[in-house]
Amino acid sequence: MMRWLAAGISLGLSCLPACGHARVPRDCAPRHMAMVLDDGQGAFDGMMHGGMWLVLRNTGPGACSLALSGPLSFEDAHHHAIPVQWRRTVAAPGGVLYPGGQVRTALRWVSGNAFDPGYCITPATLVLPLRKGALRQPFGRSLCAPSGAPPTLEQQPWQAGPARQ
């Protein structure tokens, strides 16, 4: 029994130098990420509803860890935050994003003034916070809500994106 224990400890210790050099991917840097808003050729549009795919692609030379530092947000033309309510809070996609790899999430909202009384706003920018900065993409779509409440959006879970076309 002691021989097996000694052999196991020896094998484990011999692996330490090799295991100690394992590379953990760095967090994805905004300069190595592309964010695209894809309307799915109208697949999300309804009478009073809108939506789109938010697609992230690693354009960098190496693999990286896609770690978000907060939820998506919106800004007006002066870069002031626009309050919105998220129906579903979605965790950041886990794992490693290899060069050219993509992930996507679906966003949905009320896009027509279906409320009485109600209002609509048109954020200028969608903001995706990363640990090393943020990605910004022009938005320009109507978000509508009942008076006295912020617009509500729903975000679907992140999934591996389609291969780049």
C-alpha cells in the first residue's frame, strides 16, 4: 500500500512543472473583440415587438476568456446611461473564445407604443462591459414602456454563435 502511495505522490510531483506552465487565457480585450447587432432578417419583429442577435467575435490572435463585468446597458447621444429593466439576467458565457470564435445572445423588447399611457425612447448606443473596457455599438431602435416605468428587455442565454459567413 505504501508503494502505491509513494508512486502516486511521485507521479503527482513530477507533473507539477508541466502543469505549472499551463496557460490560462487572458480576459478578452475590447480591441480584439467585434460586436455586431444582427436583426435576423426580421425574425424578431412583430406588431409591437422587436429584437436582434448580439454577436461577439474574437478578432484577436489568441484565445481569450470572455468575462463580462456587468449587464448590457444603453446610452443616449451624450453617453449618459438610459435606465432599462432586464426581465432576465443572463450570466456571461463561460469558457474560452478562440480566434474567430463567436457567441451570441438574443435580445427582445416592446418596440411600439402599445401602452396607454406610454412612451418610447431611442437609445443611441448599446454598451457591453468587459473587464478590460467596454464595447459600444450604435443602437437606434425604439424601446417602449408604460408611463412611469423603464423599458423592459429580455436577454436569452448566450450560445455558441454561427460560424462566420
